[in-house]
Amino acid sequence: MSDETVSRSCALIGPFGVGKTALFEALLDLAGAPPRRARGARGVGLQLGGATYLGESWSLLDCPGSIEFFHETEAALAVADFAVLVADPDPARALACAPYFRALADAELPYLVFINRIDGFTGRMRDTLAALQALSQRPLVLREVPIRAGEQITGYVDVASERAWRYREGAASELIAMPSEIVPREQEARTGLLEALADHDDALLEKLLEDVVPTPEEVFEQLRRDQRAGAIAEVLFGAAERRQGVRRLWKALRHDAPSALDSARRRGVAAEGAALAQVFKTLHAGHAGKLSLVRIWRGEVRDGMTLAGGRVGGVQRFVGDEMQKVAAAGPGALVALGRLEGAMTGSVLSPDDGAAPLPWPSPPAPVHGLAITTEDRKDDVKLSSALQKIAEEDPALTIAQSPETGETVLQGQGEIHLNAVLERLAKAYHLRLATHRPRVAFKETIRRPARRHARFKRQTGGHGQFADVTLEIAPRGRGEGFSFIDKIVGGAVPRQFIPAVAEAAEATLAKGVFGYPVVDIAVTLVDGGFHTVDSSDMAFKTATRMAIQEALAEADPVLLEPIDHVTIILPNEFTSSAQRLLSTRRGRILGYAEKPGWPGWDEVEALVPAAELHGLIIDLRSQTQGLGTYRRHFDHLAEAPSTLAEKVAVAASR
């Protein structure tokens, strides 16, 4: 099968608000695809569209702009042949592209940059290019130079062909003579383009050194080769909503994007062998059941064939953003496969069970959480089933059942992410949920020893209940846990009842004075009494519980709060803002340093109480143009401030 007969795919990526979806729709429209029907919230969720342009089959992936859905962008890059990074023309907004340049470098994916919304841009394109180049690991080469009438961009000069074009409303651009005033700028841009190409072609370098003008064919061939190899990234511009520059972008995709077979080779997929596909997104589509969106890396996938131990229950390709059933699909295609219950996002599917895994991005650690409960307890089982499906659809979402608080907690990438999950639970599963801030897993301990005696005596019609214990409790070192010590002599408490005392002591410490587990404490049984008939395990457990509860109140109880080690990752121009933010949340700054391999980015280390971390990501992103994030892990327990302990004590007494 030749490169020309397989489908290709392109991911449209970039920050929120740059017009990716408008470009997505414009590309589909110019390819003659049906008008879009499915429209999700802006910046939320991956959208897939299929088109045929000048006889070539394409799949377009419109990646979400919100950084909270960045994992979907990474998934798209893992299966795409090419990417278009859509950027705003304002140099001040270039920094928002930094995570996307980084993701493209990590994925080793060829791409070009499309500067959108130039219809309202009055600045210098070279300034925008310089701001973007500071973030890119690859050389950015300006493929076009804008033609202006006053401050308005009315067309462009193609630097490679040295031909000029004028935009026309609702129609293809018109070929015009190159304006004389643009020639110096065009020559400057062309020199930059040729120098970038010469870095990868000795013959071209030799011609430039000898002042020999390369032929257009030589320029186009080297440009295509370098672009497909990811050695450079072309920079185009336009205005998607007005269809300006979109045909030019289609031309660049057709000529300069690598083939699907090139992409398979680059990812180490052998050309020969059984059909091979990879799941890049999972959907639960109501009555249609489970759908696995896959990239076919090799061979043909047919309806009814067996993949990874499951039978394919339908193959659907995308026409526009609508799905249509087909009998089969071949290499390069992005299609939906039905009812592969065992397939998970990232899975490699083959008729052979032993298909080797392909690289797949790990989901990010959660940075924001919400505890949820059903408004109607009868919906609890329904909620459990819905959460299982949604977690399968969204690897960046974690469903946590807190052992300390008993809460069900949605953990994700931020407020927008979790609100989208709640909206889907409401609309798709008809669940009414209440949400609240997750409780902090506080602990308790004691500052000084205490000794208490307790006697439990109850007389009923037959055998009564009797147990007598004297217990001492004492603090242990932080992290040493619970200890039970038996100091009974002379049979004051018979041997058979001592395990019951130990068990009851540990169980009673599950809830202390503040309502939280008591840790790092030693309990010593020093004396007791029994009745030959009326004593029992139950009686000794009751007496133990009474003694422990009374002793805790006298042992100077203290509330312990978990302290997390927090690492904030952000552009260094915001480092001081992050330090102030951490200080307002009782954080103790440990230091900061440049993030290895990330020029211009810092990592700020701090110890922060877990009680202060809720909403941190919201404040952090608001202060860092949406770019800051953090990771955390538990570090130690520390005594909580008295004001916090008082609030917790009041809450526990209610």
C-alpha cells in the first residue's frame, strides 16, 4: 500500500481562546464536509472530524484549549501524523503556547505554527515569531510575509515561491504582483528560510556560500523533507473565521505533513504483520454502548473481526463530525470500534493477544478535588456504575474513596475539569449530586501520659457482665504508631481476655477527642479484675473503651494535620508570585531552582498543610496565565494551630 492511498491525521492544538475550533470548522468546510452538529463547551473535550480534500482522506483532531484537558491533547499527539499549533498574534500571549511546544518536543511530532486572527492584528509579525521561537525547541521559519494596506493585513507573500496573494472575502486568494514596498522584508524572510534549510542540506549550504540562487524545486523539496522530519516548523498565518489562509494551510498539510506510513515507522511499527490499532479515546454512548476511538497503525480493521480477545461490533468513520458505518478501515484511519469491552484507552489491539505496547502518555496527577454525594440515596448504585464509565473515558480523572473520611472524592485537573464531569453525570446519567470540599484526614495524638480505671458491671436476669481494667496511655514518637503492652501479673485479668482489651483499645483510638484517629500512642494494661461467671470478651471491651475515652480527655490531646511536600512548576517570571501565594497558605518555602530541561521555568519547593491546598490550583493558574501546576505528596504530620484545632473541635461536638 502506497503512502498516497492511506488516510492522514492532524491535531489542532493550542491554548484556550486562539480560535482552534473556528479553524477546525473552516478546514472541514473547505473540504466539503457536512456542517457540524456536535458542539461541546469551548475548550472542553476532544473533537474528531473527517474530510476528503482534493482526493486525500484526513482526520482532524480539535484538541481542547483548557490546560485542564491537556491530557487529551497529549493523547491526540500520540496518534496524529502531524500537528498545527494555533497561536494568537499578540506576542504577549505567546507564553501560553509553552506547554504545547514542550508536548510536541516530547512526542517528537512534526508540526507547523498557524498564527490566527491576524485580521485584527496591527503589530509586527517578526515580534510574534521571536516570542514563539523563544519557546520552541525547533527552528521556526516564517513561510509567509504579510501584505498590509494601512494597518490591515490584506494578503501575503509566499517566501518559498516568492509569489504574492490578496485575500478575497468568501473566495480563494487572488494572485497579484508583489508590492515593491514588501520586497526588502520578503528577502529578509527568505534568507532566514534558506539558512534554516541549509543547516540540514550541504548542497544547499554550498550554493548559499557561493551566492548561487537555488531553484524553487530545490527549496520546496528541502522544505518538505525538513518539515516532515520535524527538523523545522513552518509558520503560517490567517483568520479562520473569515477563511483567510485556510486554503494555504490545507496546501501545507497535503505537501509537507508526513504520511501515515512514515508515522508508523517513526513509532517503531513494523510494516508487515497482522492488523494493529491503538485506542486513543473511550466513549460510553448510551444505547450504542462502548465505543473505542482508535488509530489504525497497520493492516485493515473489519467489522466482526477479533481484536484483543473481543469481537468488533461495528466500524464507524467520521464524515465531518458525524459517524458513518463502514465495513472496514485501513492504515492511518481514525475510526470508532464498537463493543470492545476489554479495550482501555492507550491499549494496543491486534488479532494476536501478544501485541507489544506502544508509547502512551501517563495521566497527570490530580490537583483538585470535590467530595460528592447523591441527593437521593437510592441513586448510590447508579452513581457507582456511572463513575466507573466516566473514569474509563477520562484517564485524567481519579475516583478516590477516602479510608479516613469515608467520602467519595472526584480528583482531577481543576475546577473546569470537575465541573465538566459533574455536568456529564447530570445530563448523561440523570444524577443529582451535592458537592463539598473534601474533609482533611486529620489525626490526633496526646502530649502527656494518663491513667484511668474503669469498671463495667451489669446484672440482668441470667449471667451478668463484669470487667475491671486499669490502663495507662502515653505518647510515642511521631510515626511510631500504636503499641499495646500487657503488664498483668498474678492473673488479675485472665489471659483469654487480654486480646479483647488490646483489640478494643486500638478500635477506640479510631476516633479521639476531635473526632479523628489517634496515632503514635502506647496503651498499657496494668491491672484489672474479673468475675468467674460474668466476665466476657464483650465486657472487657466495654470497660477498655470507657477507660481509653476518659484517659484521652486528660492526656492533653492535640490535633495533627498532614503536611504535604509541594512542588510548583511555572515560568520563572511568576516565581515570586507563587512564593507569596504559598506563604498566604501557611506554606514554608524550601527553595526554588530552574526546572531541568525547561529553560525559563522554575520549580518552587514548599511544605504546605493539606488543609490549605484546596483551590490552590485555581489561584495558581489565575496568577500564571493558566500555566502553573503542581505535584504533591504526603510528608509528615504536625501539630495544627490552636485556632484550627478549636474549629475542628467545635465541628466534632455537633
